[in-house]
Amino acid sequence: MKYKVALAILSLSCSVSSNAETSHACNNETISSSALELKQQDRRLVITPKPQDEPVGKLFSLEIQICDDDSVVTKVKAVMPAHGHGMNYRPKVNQLAEKSYQVEGLLFHMPGVWLLTIETKSQGTRTKFQSELLIKP
Amino acid sequence: MKPFALVLFSLLVCFGFAQPVVGQEKVEFTVSELAFIQSHGPWPPKMEPDPSNRFSGEPSASAWGQQLFQDVRLSQAQTLSCASCHDPDRYFADGKARSTGTSTVDRNAIALADLRLNRWFGWAGQSDNLWAQSIHPILDRREMNATVETIVQRVRQESDLAANYTAIIGKGPKEEEPLRLLVNIAKILAAYQETIRTPTSAFDLMRTRLLEDEMISEDAAVLAGLKLFVGKGKCSLCHFGPNFTNGEFHDIGLPYFIESGQVDQGRYGGIRDLKASAFNRLGEYGDEPAESAAQAPTAFVSLQHRNWGEFRVPSLRNVSKTAPYMHNGTLASLEDVVRHYSTIDIERLHADGETILKSLDLTKQEIANLVAFLKTL
């Protein structure tokens, strides 16, 4: 079997994968095809990593679009459950517009499965969205 | 991940790959292992100038920086230079466990090469840029032991230094504010150090042939060592990418103590020093636009208890030429390093730290294989 062919096939799959449902929903005009939709009961949000490639060992940001209500994003963190550690960086959450946020300062310093957690608050109700991200080498 | 891609991925993992090698032995690489092998190149990667240093990438600056790197006038007693511990004839290390300036320091002189790929500098990452890191040994009382006043006086009074300063900086040293003069000298030193590069290695050539499915002639031991590195050993998780480092910090079970009663805080102290430094990328001495500096990792790095005893993951390029190893130079050979990971005492690691490290329990042959591979880097 040819390695070149195999690696080319691998590279066709997106660099960030998730067990969450990938969606173009929320706002088709502004959300890219690499976005991930995260759901928690009747609430949902869409995240888009920027840049979308080579996330290992490089600072990147996330755009978060709140879809269904007036929640505000209060916290974003990521851990590697299998390794027992989180990121070495504390992301900063900036509100860009109503229901739209940018999170700066994320860095996945290892390939593998990272558990991303986004916490939101709406009228005293806190919601925790989580998604496993497979970060490939 | 799309269902189609998932199915293909699963199939490829199940089948794996067989790689014929010299003789009767075979080393097989899984798709996952091949992906890690691919991630270790290509070499060299593109290295952009340092945005925080306006002299970065300037040939005249790096040429003067090379002279300054070996200039003992940057030390108080005029007996030591940067090259005293970062010896060009020793791959910019010194071969000692702990280096000696005016007296013995706490850590090993890390080999200087490919520095534009660094996010952090020094074993504890106390600097987020190379020019700030270059100030440390000049002023450290156990290293070159100079003062700002000494450097200013010498650059102003020594005719060759003053002439070079004026020509390259564009301003006479007597017109310069003292601290800014020191920073400029450090930026010139950094402009030179950035030009120190490691060449294409035997591994790089092997990687290309492996990924292109060409016939390879490496020893079975080298390939078996590579498989351990990217597979069972999980070395690639921290020694990641083309430069064989993820640029971050880990506790690998080495002693906390420098000497009896004296602890090396490692990354914990490094972050505190970084945040307190006037010379980090968020400060006034860098040359990059404010919006660029605001995206520097220093703006986001977080101090955590587990940072105690963590040290920066070094690049493994040229590793066979830069013994002894680890931040305190306590491991004399690559065999010692591999044995350390093979028999690591996980009880020694932080209770709140990461759980990546397990003792690998390698056989004598596996240790030899891993060392054979490391020698190709």
C-alpha cells in the first residue's frame, strides 16, 4: 500500500473533528463549513476555529455564535482527559456583537483528544456545552 | 468528522502498513505512526523575522551580532562572552552539566539553534523573545555579571563598538538612553543567534523516502527506534513537529533540588519572571505593532501550581552532539535519557500534574533502537 495515497486520504478529513454534529446552521451566511454545532438540551451554539489548520502548538481563536437565546459566554477551557492536563493558557472571551463572541489565546500543545468546554449564562441559568476534539498530528 | 472520512480512517488503521527493511526484519508503521512521522517535517520550515526585533533578518546586524557573541567586553571582568557557554565548536552548548560563568549556575547551557521556532526561551521560559533572553546572561551575577552602566560605558567609549552601534542602530550610543542601549545590543545578539540553524538530518531524508514509499536503507534498529518514538514511547506527543518539541513545559520526574535546600521552581518561576519583565513582548521595548504584541502568548499564559518543576521540552535536532542532557545536565548520555523514561518513577510526579508519563519498561534492545534513531536527528 502506498503511504502517499494513505496520507492524502487522511489529509482530506478535517483537522478538527468532533463527536458533535457538524452543521451549517445558526447562520449560513456567516458560519463556515468547518464550524461545529454544540447542543445542550434546547440550546445550541456554533463554534469556528481560526485558523482552521495546524492547530497543534499554535495559538488560535474560536468564534462562537449563540443560536437560540440571549445567553452570554462566560468561560472557555479545554483539557486532555486521557493526560490529566489542560491548556497552559487562559483564553480571553470578547463579545463582538450580540450573540457573537471571539475567544483568543487557545493553544493545544499536543495532538490527541481535547475536551472543549464552553459555559454560558442566561437569566441565571448556566449551561455547559462540551465537545471532544480530535487534534491530529 | 464526516462519515466518509471516518470509514476510510478506520479501514486504514485496521490494515496498517508493512515496511520492508534491510535483511529479513520488518518494521510496520500504523497510519497513526505515519501521521506523526509526517508531522516531523519538512525541514527546514520557513522562519519569519522576529516582529519584536527590528534588526531580525538584517545581515549587517547579524554580522555584528556574531562578533558581539564572542566579545568578552560584554562581561564585567572582560573574561567571558556568550560563546563561553554557547561554544560554536560544541554546537552552541558547553558539554558541562551545569555551566560556569563567574560561578556555577543552576542549569545546563541549552544548545542554540533554530531559535526562530521558539515560543519561549530558557529552560523555564522566562522570556518570550530572544533579545530579552540575551540580556539575562549579560546581567546575571553568576554568568557575565555586567551591569547596564558597564555595557553603556563600554559601547560609548570603545571606538569599534561605538562605530558599529551608530552604523547599525542609526543613532550614536551617547545619544541613547541606557536601558534602550542594552536592549539594542541584545537585539543585535539575537539577530545573529537566529541565523544558527541545524542542517537537513539523516532522519529528514529517511522521512521523505518513507512517506514516498521509496526503498530505504536504514538499519532495522533505526526504524525500530523510530517506531518506538512515534508509537509505544509516545515521545512525539511532547517532542512534536519538525523541531521535535511542542515548545511547552513538562515535569519529567527529575529532582526539584539544585542543591540541598535549594529548589529550582522551573516554569513556575519562569512565568513569574516573564510577567514581571520590562522586556517581554507586552512591554515598551519591543518593535512590533501593539495589536501584534497583544496576541503574544505572554498575554494568555497562565500560572498554575503544576508549573513547579516543569521545564521546557528541548528540540531533539543535533541531540546526539549536545550531551549532557536535561535542564540540570544530570544525564550524561542518550542511553541514560532513554533509561530515565523507561524506569521513570511516576510517584515522584505532581499529584495534580499530567498523567502522560508511564515507565516504558524497555528492553535492552529497545533502548539501543531508540538511541540509534535519536542519532539520526
